[in-house]
Amino acid sequence: MGIRCGIVGLPNVGKSTLFNAITASSQAAAENYPFCTIEPNTGVVAVPDSRLKILTKLIEPEKEVPTTIEFVDIAGLVKGAASGEGLGNQFLSHIRDVDAIAHVVRAFDDANVIHVDGSINPKRDIEIIEAELILKDLETLDKKQDAAQRKAKTGEGKARAEVDMYTRLRQQMVEGRLARYFPLANDDEKTWLREMHLLTAKPVLYVANTDEAGVVNGNAYIEAIKEIAKREDARVVSICAKIEMELAEVEESEREHFLHDLGLKEPGLNAVVREAYDLLGLQTYFTAGKTEVRAWTVRKGAKAPEAAGVIHTDFEKGFIRAEVMKYNDLVRLGNESAVKVAGLLRSEGKEYIVEDGDVMHFRFNV
């Protein structure tokens, strides 16, 4: 399943540096001036999961295949973007195509790195981006409301309820609250909201881009971002994009030593990727054999046939059953035969709800 997370923020806050580090590439320009990114760059990256490495060591397959998530580096937005400032309409359309948003917020002082508004203020920066997304969404909402009002005049079905929902949503957005916090009254409202594809309905992860001292000890800017996130029940990850870029260029064998010297347990980007993955309500299951050990992405709450369909649609159509082992059982006992002897290899039908870390084999008939 193709999962896309867009990296957004004001110009020159470290989005492209973060993207380069995430993808361990130099395909996104990272220069000290606004709007150095115009067309969105995309990169597919592995979701860090230590379980995959452990299964590979245990089974010794011919190859190891991680599950992935796609990151999109979207050009910086500025105040007035919704009305076209800074090529804003083009950039806003790029956001519409992603599943989740990683909102990069500057959380460090450096006189040599220009800030588009001349000072460091995370609260102001977040509000600028959110205001522009709201303004663009209001355009979409007004069109839907007008259409619903015309239907309501003809007495069509649920049109009046639809108009009422749009009215309440519009009031909330005018007050500065994003669509993702709108209280939905029923399944119809859930459907109407989803069909609008609003920018502010997308789940958001705040990425506090700080300096080396901030990533180890924190600072007032990071605390300000966390306070905003707490009110919104949102998530925050603190990283130093500059360090992450340097780390991406270090040989893999030397990375652990590099991190130790900085007082870090793992790259901050691991947390960004994992949080983005979890933010979308996703989980991982594994297939494991001598040909390959592979991680697969499936939504939380998915049943076994849906998980099978991630591999191939024929697996879902012709699903018979799934043979399921728990990751911990397989690692503890050492191999599939031992798991089976212990009575821990289960045969599950169409109603089985997949759990994170399940090791699965599917039986199907096409």
C-alpha cells in the first residue's frame, strides 16, 4: 500500500535538509534562501524495525525486504499562500496528495541561517502554516456548502443535515481550529468530511528542528511546540536535521560510535519515520522463509484477508486461511517447527484481526 507523508513548513526551516537525511540522498536542494524547493521531491524510505533484522539473522533468507513509507518534500509556504503568495496555490495542491503531514518547525538560533520572518517564534510559524491551510480549505468547504444548500431547497434526502455539518465545520475553522479536530456526529458526517479531502483534516506530526544542544537537552522553542501539540493532542519529535544529514553520510559501521559521541541512542529520523507510520494507523506483519524475510504494511484492525491482499489481490480474493505465529514465540523457540510443536502455530480464518508483529503464511485458491 502506497503511504505518503508530506514535509511542510515555512521556507528555510530545514525541510529539505531533513528530507535529504531521511532519504540519505542529495536530491533535494538545501540552500540558505527561501523557495529553493519548487517542485516536490519524493523518496521512499524503509521503516526502521529491529524485528526484521532479528528474523533475518534467525532464518538466514536469501534477502531481507523492509516495509516502506514515501516522504514528499513540499516547498515552503508563506503568509498569503492561499491567495497565491510565494507560488502558494501550487504548493498547497501538493499537500492535498499526501496522507499525513510532517510539519517542520524551526527551534534553534543561528544568525547565519535566514528566517523568512526575521525571528524565531514557533507559535507564530505554526499559526501561519495552519492559517493558510484553513483558508484553502474554506474555499473547498464553501463550494460544498453551496451545492448542499441547492440540494436542500429541492428537499433532497440528507441535504439539510449536510448543510448543518458544513456550517458547524466552517465556524470552527474560522475560529482557527483545524478540520481534524471537528466532532463528527455520525457516519454520514464522517463520509462528507472524508470526501472533501481537506488539508487540515490530515494527521500531523510536528518535527522540531533544533541544534545539537537542543536535541540532547531541549530548549524553550521545543517546549513551546510541545505545548501547542499537547493542546491539540498531536505528536512532536525533536531532531537536528544538520546532525541527521551528517549521520546519513557516515559509513554504517561508524554510525553507532557517532551517535554515542553525541549522547544519542538512535538517529532522530528513526523516530520521525516510526511516528509518521503510526500516525496513519499502520502496523507491520512479516512473512518469513528461506527465499526472503519481509515486512508488510497493513492498517490497524485489518482482518487476515486484507493483510493477504497487501501481498497480492489474488491472495485476498482466494483467501482460505492464515497460519500465524507471534514474533516473540518464533524468536524464543528458534524456528517454525518448534513453534508448531509447542502448539503456538495457529490456523486463522477470515475474521482474524492481524496484530503488529504477526508472522504469517497465507493459504489461498485462485
